[in-house]
Amino acid sequence: MANPILWEKGIRTMLGVPLLSGEDVFGVLHVGRRDHRRSPTTTPSCCKWPPSRSLAPRKARQLAIESAAATLLERSLQPSRLPRLPGVELAARYVRAESRLIGGDWYDAFTVPSGQLWLVVGDVAGHGLKAAVVMGRVKSALRAYALESDSPHEALERTDHKVQHFEVGTLITVVCVVSSPPYDRFDICSAGHPPPVLAVPGHEAEFVDVAPGPPLGALPHIARNARFIEVPEGATLLLYTDGLVEIPNQLIDDGLHKLRSAVRADDPAVVCQTVMHELVGNRPPTDDIAVLAMRRAPSRTGM
């Protein structure tokens, strides 16, 4: 619809162009003439982008509101603190993409009444508030199923069933790692997620050989399998999302090689810092990055 005030100004010809933010219309750009002269070969200044400055404050407010909402949602979905357990050290990092749009990457670390430690890193396909909302639902569902499951593959199967029913058309990659005291053996199940990295003192880091099943939401009625690994004292296990190893204009194998070379059996906070420095550095990330590191604390016997 055209603003009647414009017709009252003597406009004879008018064009209205909707201004969109995603699927939302936040304004209309009107272009008109008071006569029937042919349009010039060059674009008149009234038609050039950006539109009238009167629209700028409204757009700026809208973007500010969306950014604030995304920031609050992002903070609420990340763990307020990591578990403190005897013999286990944890650290994590989360970096939002250069676009500053909230995404669906997350990490989680929690314990259940049995004493099991659960480590989770996941990635919902897509960006924006929708991906973040789905991420929150999946994270909550996985936590709930962890209370009723002894193994990561069972919890992921039940979470997948929930995704198939309530989040139709959504794809989610997840790696889930579970261990019971004294946290020397970890069961790992992957739903299409990049493999964890294990660094044992005195040895080069290696990717954990775990078969990645399909992402959550990809195929119905998938039976998932977990494998276990031994984690000796002093060893470090690193979980991450693909934004860490997907480097612009490089093969993903190059990013995986850099990651393997950067991980050491060290303090988890140092490992996270080193990995981010070596693979990201000053490069603005094009995708969200979540990193979660766990180390079995070295024995202090004889010290």
C-alpha cells in the first residue's frame, strides 16, 4: 500500500519496494515522480542504496534488539560453570562467527546422580535464532535422557527420536563422551560429528577412531554404537565443532592436521588457548566454534 501523503504531494508515478530482514518486512522504500518523463539511463539518487536515512534508526534499533536477544540466549545456553571432580580438569571456549549471528554450536559438561561425567559438543545446521532455539531443546533433551541412560549411544538414540518427531527437517551433529569414576575409561558415540583428539603424555596426539553414525534427524530408527577408550593419567581429550577446522580456501584435512599438531597432553585451559591460537589466531571465524578439553590430572604420588 502507498502512503496517501505521497499522492497529496502530486506524485504521478510511484514504485514501492519492501525492505526485508530475513522474512520480516521492516519498511517500504517509495520511489516516485511528479511528471511522466522517461527515466534517465543512470540510476537517480533517490533509488540508490541505502534508502532514506529516516529508515536507518529503525533498522539499527531492530538489529540491536536482535543482537541483544541473541547474546542473552547464547549465554543462557552455555554452562554457567564446568564440573569440578577429583582427578579431572576441564576447560572450554566458545567463539561466535564474524557475522555475529548466533548459531547452533554448543558444548556441555555435567554429572548425573550415578557419578558419571558427560561431555557433549554439538552443532545444529544453520544460523540465527531458530538454530539456537533448536540447540537449546536438543541440549535439554540430551541432559534429560542422560538421567535415564547409562551409555551415550542410548541417550543419542532417544534424542534422535525426539528430533525426528519435533524438529522435522533439522540436522544435528553431536559427539557424546561418558565416563564413571575414576574416569579412566570413556565411552564415545558420534552422530556425524568430527572425531575427538586424544593426547597421551610422551606420544603425539591422535584422532579417536570412532565410527560417526548419521547426524540426528537424518534417518529414522538408527541403532547407534559406542566404543570405549582408555584415558591414562595426564592424558587430554579434546572435543570441538567443525568451525575450528574448516579454514577458508583450505581443505578440511589441512585443518584437521593443524589441530592434531596443536593438541598436547597439558592443562585443558592451555590446550584450548593453544588450539584457538594455532587454528584461528587473528582470523575472524566464518563459523561458530565450540571447544571442550578434559584432562585426567596427573598423579601427585611422591610429590
